[in-house]
Amino acid sequence: MAQVSIDLDMKRVTNKEFLEKAIQCEPVLKETMVKPVSIVDIKKSKDSYPQAVKVDDAENMSKYHLKKGDTICLDFGRHQVGYVTLKLSSVGSPQDAPAYFRLKFGEIAKEMTENSEDYDGWISRGWIQEEFIHVDVLPAVLALPRRYAFRFLEISVIDTSLKWQMVVKDVACKAVSAVSQEDVPCIKVNDGLLQKIDQVSLLTLQNCMQSVFEDGPKRDRRLWLGDLRLQALANYSTFRNMDLVKRCLYLFAALTRDDGRIGACLFIEPDYIVDDTFFFDYSLFFVAALYDYYMESGDKETLKELWPSAYRQIELTQKEFGEENLIDNQDSMFCFIDWTEGLDKQAAAQAVYIYCVKRGMEIARILGDEESAKRLAEEIKYKTEASLTNLWDEKQGLFVSGKERQVNYASQVWMILAGVVDSEHGAAILDQLISLSPDKKMVSPYMNHHFVEALFMCGKKKEAIDYMKYYWGGMVSLGADTFWELYNPENPAESPYGSSIVNSYCHAWSCTPTYLIRKYFEEDK
Ligand code: RAM
């Protein structure tokens, strides 16, 4: 079972002024009414990704008289996040028993073929989007209180009676988001697959941009710092909703542990509250996210106000280093990096630290805080030297991690992104990595994003584009209209949760191709 680093005894503190600023930036969500486009049949197949086959137009749904055991599956055309209302009635004799039916929502066709009773994973089955409903009196308008993330809605009648049947007269979804994909111009790249990848990235980001940048509108519907950093980058290249980023930064700075440590994620309901999960890398990414925000918005006031919170993350994470300026060996979930089983995170965590401290040093310089800038420059020097002396394996031409000197993707990628090696050296490392193909690869689109960014940074444009087409294009070829939380092309059913039923298929950290294409590629074509 995967574990996270949890601090059950933590004391929380709230900076009311910061919280107030975050509340002032709360977006008014745009609402769009969406109707299903067709009735489909999702064919169970040996193929792990079944497709939905159209059997009728959605406007014919009221022609279906549903009795015990009957099912109809509606396709809303593409992924939606919103509130669903159904108009139901009956035909036949007077309604002499309740209508009893099951509603099942799925983000992709595969979910519709999975049986929730089989779920035996370690996170809550409550995330499975399924309702068992009784309606005593028809006709009725059923307005569901939950917000769903879905493209497909299956209505299965468990029972009516022998004398009457249920009719679904109309179904509508009030879709919500802080932004609208239609406001973003298409990429100027003459490549159909890249255009498609860009559009799918945009819809992913749009549907995650709610009251905060959620990680996934199906699950966990929370603001996670690692996801936020990437969403914000994608947002700068597309929607440019600066207030939503500002809101999230102020929320993280407002809601901390009593020592100032920023949590890995936070909740906004019923109250604003920071979770008790902490990751070394996620706390540090507050520094990087603040830096990126300033570079894009020029909002120096926010930079100045939040700099002490950012600096505090460096001070606190600094304690994780031993005398020789190397991260002490820790339990595997002290730092996130990726969901890869058995991944040794020492080298990647060391590099994330250097990456973030470099951005911290830049902030200090921008704000004229010369003393901190000097201290951070020394910190970068020591940690970089320690990495090159202890974690670089000259014989293998790769970085190693931990006591077992594990070779993995994450260490190389993060050492490159952190600038521990220059781009020429980085290119050689990537060549060596790809040809060696070590066991410990990448699982999440989050880690794959960093790999692609490293390729771009080392001048490997063609490889980066080819890899994006292979990885994100792989999801497109399996029918994705939003990108997924997890995708391992070599094992498409993989899930860190014990079962893919609870995987999220519109997930923030996979939306970055729109950023990568626009930043590194578009101007060339
Ligand atoms: C998962 C979520 C989230 C991510 C964490 C670390 O629970 O998918 O997006 O940031 O992992």
C-alpha cells in the first residue's frame, strides 16, 4: 500500500490577512448548459480500453421504456464537470412501486465497464461516481446535488413493477469552470496529432480550473501544490487567469503548520483547511510557483508579501540534509516525485531542492534582499557540489540515488532541470538513460512532463515532440478527451490505488503539453 507522510499531531495556524486576499480572488464560475449528444453502447472487449458505439440520437431517449434490468447510456460528447438534472416519467399502468435505479457516471468508456463491487483498493470507494436512487412519485425532476466529472451517464433500472416502465425525458448538465477553452487560440503548428494533444490538454486544464486549481474534478478535487505549479505554467500560456493562481498562492501561505510549513494540499470546504500531508518537494514548490507567478504577472506586491513564506520552506527543508550536504535517507514518501514503486528519491529530492533554491535566490535578488540571495547562492553551491561528488557515477554516466545507488529516470531528469549539469552534459545523460532503460521508469504524466521538459532544455526538440506524441498521443489513441492522472503505456491498467476504478481521467498534472508545445515548439513552425 502506498503511504503518504502524514503529521497527525500538527497544529495549524491561519494568516487571516492572507486568507482574506485569497477569498477576494475567488472566481465566479462560468456556467454552460450541456445536453447529451447520443445514446451509446459500450462494448466490453478484451481490449482494456473499450469504445462507445453510437446506437441512437440522444433526442430519442424518451422512446425507451425502461423496465427492470434495462439500461441506457448517454454520451455527452466530451468530458464535463457539472451538475446534472434528469426529467423522469412513467408509462403504462399507474406507478404502483417506487422507481429504483442506478446512475453511473464515467469519465471514460472503460469506467462504465468496471464493476464497483470488485473494488478493493486503499482509497475510498466513495470516489466511484455511482448513485442508487428511489423516486416514489413520477413525473419528477431529479436535480442531483453532487458535482460530477464525466462524459458518460448510464441509467440502469433496478426495478419498476410488472405494470409500468420508466422514461427518461430529458437530461442536462450545468457545466462549470473558471475559464472557457473557446477563449484560447489554437496552436499554430501544422500537425494534426499535436493540435489534438493541445486541445485535450486545454479541456483538461479548463475542467480542473474551478474555485481553485483542482487536481482532478473526479478525485481528489483538492488543491495540491505539485499540480498547481504545472497548472499555473499551462495557464500562463493559455487562459492567463492570474487571479486564480494568486488565490491559490495566498491560500497555501495563509494555511500552514505552526512552524510555517506549507502542506502538500488543502481543502476549501467546509472551511479553508490545510491537510496533514507534507512532501519535501511539494512544500518547496511554493518557491518555484511564486517565482513563476511573478515572472508572468509582474505582481511585485504579492511577491514581496509571500516571500517570507517561500523562504521558510527552504529553511525547513534544509533540515533534511546531513553533514555532507546530501539528503539523509528517508522513508519513500517523505517526498513525492512520482508514483513509481520502489523509486529511490534521494537524488531527485536533492535536485528539486537546488531547483527551488535557485528560484528563491532570484526572488531575493528581485526584492533587493541581498543577504538572503548570498546565503542561497552558497546553499546552491554546496548542494550542487555534493551532488556531483556523491551522486554522479562517472562509469555509468548517470546519477545514482540512495544507499543502493539506484539508477532511475527521476534523478537524471531533476538534476538536469535543476541545472546541476549543463545542457550538453544533460543531453548525453538523457541518451545514456534512454539506451540503458533502467527498471525504475516513470508512471505519472507529472514525471513524464518533467522528462519532456528536460529533453527540450537539452536541445532535444525532436525527441521531446516524438515522446509527447508517444505518451500523450497514446492516451488520445485510447479515446482520451481529457488527460489522465496515470498512464503507463507499458501497463495501461496501472494504478497506485489498488484498482484503476478510482483513477482520475481528467487530471491537472497531465495538462502540460499545451504549455510545452507553446513554450518550446510553436514559434518554430
Ligand atoms: C495524488 C493526486 C494528486 C497528487 C498527489 C501526490 O493523490 O493525484 O494530484 O498531487 O497524488
